Amino acid sequence: MRRAALRLCALSKGLLPPGRGLTQGPQDPRKQGHFHIQEACSPIHVNHVRDKLREIVGASTNWRDHVKVMEERKLLHSFLAKSQEDLPPRRMKDSYIEVLLPLGSEPELREKYLTVQNTVRFGRILEDLDSLGVLICYMHTKNHATKMSPLSIVTALVDKIDMCKKSLSPEQDIKFSGHVSWVGKTSMEVKMQMFQLHGDEFCPVLDATFVMVARDSGNKGPAFVNELIPETPEEEELFRQGELNKGRRIALSSASLLKVAPSAQERTTIHEMFLSTLDPKTISFQSRVLPPGAVWMETTKLKSLEVCHPQERNIFNRIFGGFLMRKAYELAWATACSFGGSRAFVVAVDDIMFQKPVDVGSLLFLSSQVCFTHNNYIQVRVHSEVASLQSKEHTTTNVFHFTFMSEKDVPMVFPKTYGESMLYLDGQRHFNSMSALEILRKEHPVDP
Ligand SMILES: CCCCCCCCCC(=O)SCCNC(=O)CCNC(=O)[C@H](O)C(C)(C)COP(=O)(O)OP(=O)(O)OC[C@H]1O[C@@H](n2cnc3c(N)ncnc32)[C@H](O)[C@@H]1OP(=O)(O)O
């Protein structure tokens, strides 16, 4: 069953044929899955992605200048389109990019990406995906008349990241590719894939879908982006998926447990869990005992504090979304390992919503908790809030959801309070939406 979980991703979605990826060998990459939309291009070195972004928005590398630079950017306001129709439509291939992370051929890069278990740090990959997603959107919206872009493009949502390999080698080259797959008025969906060199072939290891939002030059209000014209039946399908994804997100949001009561089946689940924790020796709703081998959810928490230094700023002088994701991921991973008592491997990340920007100088409070488990799977939720040094008021900026696979089966977690029961159900919903599981269910039916 575990092996099956690792076969999801591009392979099982039919984007790439089994065992094949973006090859450097004699095969034509344009014939493979996404890559038929590729235009001849050589990959950008990963270190150049952020340099390119700085160049595109005119960001300074010197923090002392940041106020002046932001003032200068506001002058670009006049280049913003008054309507979407004023902008020339783009094709998917206009935003297609490949990026090389040459861990094999440039060993000096490895240190930054290395885990103690000699695998690749997933938190670093999250940072690279975030920067790449933004660069892809700048390719889509490129205006050849101006050197600098009047748009401030920010990450609004990490819709889904599916891993299709348990761990990555820090000694083999990695390649990313991606393009805009759907466009609204001011938002863009970006699909990215990651491949690792295996022999002489790049094999798929990860699929990611992000949503980016364009803001005006001062990052104060929305800004229109170019329409996207799908050119082939496959591109039309990707575009249609983007449209469906938008609808799905709206439906999920309106069914959120923060807004509506759990379903009848979910209520039954919670009530049965509650009954199984009542002490049979007393006739009381108060005296609770854990079933054998189970764990109270409240005991699985881990917390951390980060000071948001200027070093972690993005090109708009707010805290870089990739940094927030890396910190949340690393806390979630520690939570999963400590809970499961063995190594944990990330399987999926979904629905990371960037609700509010984080200012440089903020205190970032992260709080992580196991909220659902199934066999050897651990669903971890990380809540992040910020406060300024002067104010005690905390504001929620993100909620992160990570699915891990432990080396061995893990205990069930039991909610004690109503609030924890909602976390449990939310965790279960996220777990059930994990695409790996959908495939697994078909191949190896299991209880829900
Ligand atoms: C120098 C080295 C570093 C280089 C790194 C470069 C990378 C930089 C990338 C980043 O680091 S960004 C930092 C992390 N992200 C943030 O801080 C964003 C924080 N969130 C916000 O600022 C706002 O919530 C956001 C701008 C995303 C949305 O604001 P609103 O809620 O006012 O949006 P609005 O209602 O005006 O909707 C605008 C569009 O966004 C869409 N949208 C908003 N929230 C969404 C969501 N959660 N999911 C999907 N789409 C969303 C919405 O559907 C709509 O699409 P359309 O115009 O196409 O119809």
C-alpha cells in the first residue's frame, strides 16, 4: 500500500508516461505531458530566479533603500491596464520556464538543501517553488514596452503539492518546470512540476498548483492580468481544470466548519469517538479515558517563534511566502516525527492560504498539532499568527496543512473539546482530499 502511495503524481494523473520524465536524452520532451507546450529554452539556474525577480520589480538588495525603492515603484502605476481587454492575451507557452537546481553537478549548492538523513530539505523546495511561481506569472504578464513590471505579484494560495517520491537524493540534479494554467481577472493559477535525474533521465517527483494574485505597483489594490488562450485540447483541459479548481475552492470555503455544522456522518464520527472515551466505571459525561494506544490531540502540539528579519523579505519588502512555508513545514515535520516516533515523509501539502502579508520586523508565532491520523499517515495543521513588537494583538496570517507518512503505524488522536473535534474533522477532510489516497482507495479499498 505504501509503495502505491508513492506512485501518484504526474504518472497516475496521466501527465507523463510511467518511468518517463523530461529527458535530456534523445527523446523529445515536447511530446511528454505538459511539455508539449514547451518552447525551446534552456533552463535558468535556480540562483538566478530571485535575481530575475529583483530585476523585474526593481527591488533593491540594500534594506536601507527599501522605502525609496517602493516610492519609485509607485510611479509605475500609470503602466497598469484599466481593463483586462487592454492587455494582449497570452499562450501557456509564453510563461513556460525550466529551472535547474544542479545538486549533482554543483556540490557546493548541496549544503543549503541537505537534511541530516542525506535527503533534500523539502522546506527549501517550497521556497524555490514559490519564487518560480511568481517568476512564471511575470513571464505571463510581461509588457515588452517597460523594463520593470508595474505589477506586484503575490502568492495567494498553495492549492496542492503532491509528492511522488518518498525522499530525494541531494546528489542528483533537479529540474523544475511550470507555466500559467488558468487566469481570472487578477489571479493566475500556476502548475509546476519537479523532476530528478535518475540515470540519464529526469523523472517526475512532485506536482504543484499555486494561485498568484496581481496587485498594483504599490501592492495596495488588485491589478488586471493578461487573458490566457489555450491552444490545444490538452491546454483546454488544463484551463477547464483551473476553472473547476476555482469552483471547488468556493464550494469548500462555503462548506468550511468555521461556517457550517459538520455533516451527519461527521457528527456520528465525533459522537462515537466521544463515547469511546467515556469511563465505563462512572455514569458521567465528564470522566474521560483514552482508548488503549490512543493519544489526546492536545498533547501533540509544538510551538515556535520566529523573528522576521529583513533577510527574509520578498521583493515587495514583506516576508517571503516561501520562508513562512519553510518554517511551518519544518515545525510540522518535527511534530509528525515526534508524534510517530520515527522518520516522517511529506506526502502532500494543500490549501495554504496567504490571508495577510507579514511585515518585516513582525514576531511570527507558529503552532503545530496532529489533527488526524490513519494507519501510518499523520495530518498536521500549523496555525501562524503575527504580532508587532509593540502590540500584543495577534493576527492570523496562514493555516498550513501537511500530510506525512510515518515509517510505522501511528496512534489515533482523540479530540477532547468541540473545537478540537472540528480540527479533527477538518484534518480528515484534508486527508481525504489527498489525491494519493483517492488512487489508493481505488487500488486498495480501506475504511474511510
Ligand atoms: C527577493 C527574494 C525573494 C523573492 C521571492 C518572490 C516571491 C514573492 C512571493 C511572496 O513572497 S508573496 C508573500 C506571501 N503572500 C502574501 O503575503 C499575500 C497575503 N495576502 C494578501 O495580500 C491578500 O489576501 C490577497 C492579495 C492574496 C488577496 O486579497 P483580497 O482578498 O483583497 O483579494 P480580492 O478579493 O481583491 O481578489 C483578488 C483576486 O484574488 C483571488 N483570490 C484571493 N484570495 C484567494 C485565494 N485564497 N485563493 C485563490 N484565489 C484567491 C480572487 O478570486 C480574485 O481573483 P480574480 O480577480 O481573478 O477573480
